Amino acid sequence: MTSQPDYYDVLRVKPAASQQEISRAYRVLMRTHHPDLDGGATDGAKAGGDPTRAELLRIMQAFAVLRDPARRAAYDRSRTGNSMQGADPIEIPVRKVGRRDVPAGGTIRITPVRWESGPWA
């Protein structure tokens, strides 16, 4: 099982941070970790194994997920419960409609399923 990194921790923001706070944190971290903006001070460290490059990639990956509202929502769901197994079932209210000639409105029509007949039989 692979553990997912904490993108909020990578960008050093709280999980309730706004889009503006996330963008601001990203820009600050890019200024401190980007090889073109640090004045060449990390050239000696790069020869030893690229710790700054790995950190730079983590920052970019975290921002790519957290800047997009849909990807951020999916990430937040995966943080709270890594799997849906073991979670309580969601209760969906359903009204059984007895007559087909009466429009159902916004309800779901429930009919019995006959598995022994159909294209799969």
C-alpha cells in the first residue's frame, strides 16, 4: 500500500486554506526552492543527490492537486477515509411507484430484476 503525501503539509498551509493562500504559499516556496532563483547556492548540493529537486517536485505536485477544486475535493475525501470499505452506507430515500401511467416526478422507479432473462442469459 502506498502512502499518499500530505499536500497541505508540503505547502505549509492548513486544510481549510483558501485558493489564494495556497497560491501564495506555492509562490513563496518556489522562490526558495527553484534552482534558477536561489542564485546558484545549491549547485554543490545538487551533485550529492538532488534533495532540492525532489522537494521542488513535491511542491509542484501538491500545488497541481490543491489548485484544482475537483482534484482537491477528491484528495480531501481520500485523506479522511483512504477507502470506502468499512464506511457507513449512505441512505438514499426512495419512493416506490405502483402505477406506470402516473408520472413519478423526481423519484426513482423500482422494478424487480429478472436475472434469468436478458441478453446475458
